[in-house]
Amino acid sequence: MSNAPFEPDPLMAEFAALKQRAEPPSDALLARVMADADAVQAQQVQSPLPEARGSALRRMIDVIGGWPSLAGMATAGIAGVWIGLTQPAALVQGSQVLLYGDANAALVDLDPGFGFSDLDGEL
């Protein structure tokens, strides 16, 4: 290992020198670039938006992502209804911990006299 002072990389020194003498682009170059851009832009064909075809239901299905997205939403909805109706024990216990801080706390029934039999006309 030598005790020589640090010597900068010659390539980095060359880059630094080039940065010092950077020249702005000439007007001729800028004119050629703009002419080329105008030519490319003129070649681009602007097509009108396609007409909306199909029923309103079909367009709505297309907006949400097509049939795969609709199937996913239906599956999530059915799973939510199922979980809401069956209320698994782990879900009930977890909600008791979240709401009351105690897994042994009983949930409060706001209307103990109401039951599903009331919906059948048996009052």
C-alpha cells in the first residue's frame, strides 16, 4: 500500500472538463429537430373514439373489469353474507375482544324480545 495522494480517475476528469465547455445546441440543429417532430406528428392519425356498443349492463360490466371482476365481486358478496349469517365462533370472540377488551364479555342484545319468529307473523 502506497502513501501516494489520491489521484482522480482520468475519465472523471475528462467528464468534468467536457461539462465546463458544454455548448448550447445550434439553431440549425433545433430547427431540424422541430421539423422532424412536426413530420412525425403529421403522420399520427387521430381516430375518433369508438362508438359505445351494447346495452348499459354490458358497458357497466366492461367498466368494472369484465366478467372476472364481476365473479370476484359476487364471490366476496356471498362470502360476506355467509359470514354475517353464520357468525363463526372465532369471529364472535374476536369482536368481543375488540369491542370490550375481554373475550368472556357478553354482547348486549338491544332488543331481547325480537326474534326471527316475529318475521313469520308469530307475535
